[in-house]
Amino acid sequence: MSLNFPLLLVIAVAVCGLLALLDLVFLAPRRRAAIASYQGSVAQPDVAVVEKLNKEPLLVEYGKSFFPVLFIVLVLRSFLVEPFQIPSGSMKPTLDVGDFILVNKFSYGIRLPVIDKKVIPVGDPQRGDVMVFRYPSDPNVNYIKRVVGLPGDTVRYTSDKKLFVNGESVAEQLVGNEPGMLGSAELYKEKLGAVEHLIRKEMGRYRAPPDHEWKVPAGHYFMMGDNRDNSNDSRYWDDPNIPKELLGMVPDENIVGKAFAVWMSWPDPKFSRLPNFSRVGLIK
């Protein structure tokens, strides 16, 4: 069972806030009244008794302590920046397994937490952006891919692993063989829109149907991984509950944000390998 962390965070903030409000409106005035009554009934008030009368209930004390911290985390995570960890190699060589990334939550509009409804339009995804989104077939799962097709675009992927957008071939240039792969994988420099980045192709592998073409509907995006032959992306998604014309498309309401930086890498925590910062930098 997957946990809905944003919902749990909102509930925690609400509960802690209600406890703080309860203390402010009802409990704190009662404590002050009890202290005033006690001090008026004795000539020399006992400090220990005053401290006891002024003591907050344990639950209220915890609620008031956690509320500002949780509230700040909620605001940062919901509207500014959210951290993620890369679980697979679908975005190699741009992102590797174990990379910890930061995602800009306001690049594509301010959205309310939990319900993810856009309330303030800020911008739209651009071709070449690396974007985190909720998988259309299971919105509880987050995916990260590169934006290839924008609303209205026609995307084509051919049998010789060439990418076309609106009938024009996407520029690519061979960089060389991937180190350690003995010629079985090659790296290319690709230019999508204004973004230049590396992609990876395996020379002896081909998954996509040859010469397949997709039309991107309004309000949707076509996504592909930079590891072109090892990526579960818009080319392969299949779901009988999704209309045929929308298969492979990411709706705008599923967008989480734009990935913009790697801040740490930890490939094998279960084998006690230490995290490293060799891959820290902006994402292209």
C-alpha cells in the first residue's frame, strides 16, 4: 500500500494548528485565570505551584512545537521545491539510479496540495524540459521523463531510432560509445527545442513499434526517457481504461514540476556505500 504523503502532511499541519488554536483560545486563558486566582488567595505564591498551573497539556505542547516546522515543510514542498530520488536508469545518461534531485513546483503553475488543482498559471512545459509527473495509469506513482511533444504536436519514432517532431527530424550528433559497454551502446547529443542533452541508444535492442506516430491532444504532453531503449514512456503505455487517443499522453493535471538540479547521489544504500556529490549540478 502506498502512502499519500502530501495528504498526511496536510492532516498533520491541520491537527497541530487546531491544537495550537485550542490552546490560544480556550486553554491558555483558563491557565492564566487559575494562576491569578491562586496568587490572589495566598500571601506568598509558590513558584512550583504557579509553574504547574501554567503547564500546557503534553499533546498541546507537541502540537504547538511541531506546527511551525510542519507548516514550513508543507509550503516549501507544495509550492516551491520538492526532493525526489531516481529509482531507475530510464533517464541515463542525464540522471542515474540513486540521484537525488530537486523539482521546481511553481514552474508550471501554483497547485493546491493533495488535490493538485492549478490555481495560478505561471508557465507551461517546454520541449526538452525534464519533468516529474504522476503516471496516468497509477497517479500514486511519480515518473520522470523528458518533454518531447507539446499540445498539438505530431511525434514520430522510426525503425532506425530517429525522432521526428512535426515532420522535422530532431537534430542529434554521435558523441561516441558509452564507456564500459564495448560498443553495444552509443551516446548522442540531441537538441530538443533550445535544450541540448545526451541520450543513450543500445545498438542491438529495439522496443518501439517501427515508424509509429502519435498526435498530442490539447492539454497533454508526450514524454520520453533519455535512455531510449530502456524507458517505460509514452511510446509503450497501454491502459484499457484510457481512451485510445490519450494513450501515452500525460495530462496537465498530472504534472508535478520541473526537475532542475541533482544535489546528491546514493546508488547503493543497502550495501552501505556512502552518498557522494560527484554528480551535483543543474539538469540539462
